[in-house]
Amino acid sequence: MGIAEPKLAKELWNIEDFDAVILRCLEEETPLIAARCGAVQADGGDFSGLDLRAGIVENSALRNCSFENASFTDVIFQSCDFSNSDFSNAFFERCRWADCKCVGGNWNDTVLRQTVFERTLLSYASFDRTRITDVCFHCVDFTEGSLSEAKLKNFSVIESKLIKNNFFRTLLAGVNMTTDELAGPIVSSTAEELKGLVITSFQAADLIGLWGIEVDRG
């Protein structure tokens, strides 16, 4: 699966006063384009409806913030902490999250296209009812995260931790999890979510317990 890289502007301008610039963009309902946002500190900030394009957010901590209904196109998030922040009903296209901490983040009802999460903490994060197209989780910790009632197209997971995840009513057909640590998924009573999932024989021996079947490993 080929995922397009973010198309950054040739020249980025450094934001000195993040709060003032964002406030102006929100008030004027204009996009923030070609900006480099570094060393931003915010806790509980309201950035709902933000439209960020062709820029970088790096080395920043925006915890417990609201980005509800925001839009991110061609954006790189590098070494940031977005723990417990709300991205519900947001839109992402050609974005990359690298070395970030997003524990407990809310991506419910979000659209994700051509987006990569790599070396990122997504434990306890929720992607319920998310529409995912051409998205990759690479070296991600998704422990006890939720991906329920989501729509997946060209979704890949590589060398990631998938422990006790909620996949209720999310069809995983065609998803290859052979390189992942997979254990204790939460699915419906018929386990229809797992039909067509690509796993190893060792992973299968663990998952078969969902039907109350014990495997003799001797």
C-alpha cells in the first residue's frame, strides 16, 4: 500500500505567538497555511474548527485540548504530546504522526485518509465510527484502544501492540497483523469482525479461545 507523503510548503514561517495566530484564524474562519509550530504548550485549549494545511507541529504539548471539527491537510506532527485531546469529527489527509504521545485521544467519527502513525502511543485512544482509507499504524502501541464500528479500506498495522482492543462491528478482512502483538480482541459473539483477518498460526491458537476452544500446545 502506497501512502502519499504530506505536501509541505517550500517555505514555512515560524509562529512566534501561537495563541494569537490561532485565535485570529478561528475568528476569521481562515486556514493556517505553511506554518511551523514549535514548542507550543497548551492544556485544555479550544481549537475546534481549526484548518491547518501544509505545515509542521513539532516538540509541542497540547494535552486535553479540543480539535473537534478541525481539518488537517498535509501536516506533520513530530514529537508532540496530544494526550486526552479531542479530534472527534475532524478530517485528516496526507498527515504523518511520528514519535508522538496521544494516550486517551478521541478520534471518534473522524475521517482519516493517506495518514501514518509511527512510533506513537495510542493506548486507550478511541477511533470509533472512524472512516479510514489508506492508513498505516507502524510501531504503534494501541493497547486497550477502541476501533469499533469503523469503516476500513487499505488499513495496515505493522509491528504494533494490539492488546485488548475493541473491534466490535469493524470488519478486519484483508488486514495483515502477522507482525503485531495481538491479544484479547473484543468482538461480537460470532466474531464476524475477524473473518478474513491475516494472522499467524500462533496468533490463531490464542484467538481460538474466543470460541471457548483450548489448544493443546504439547
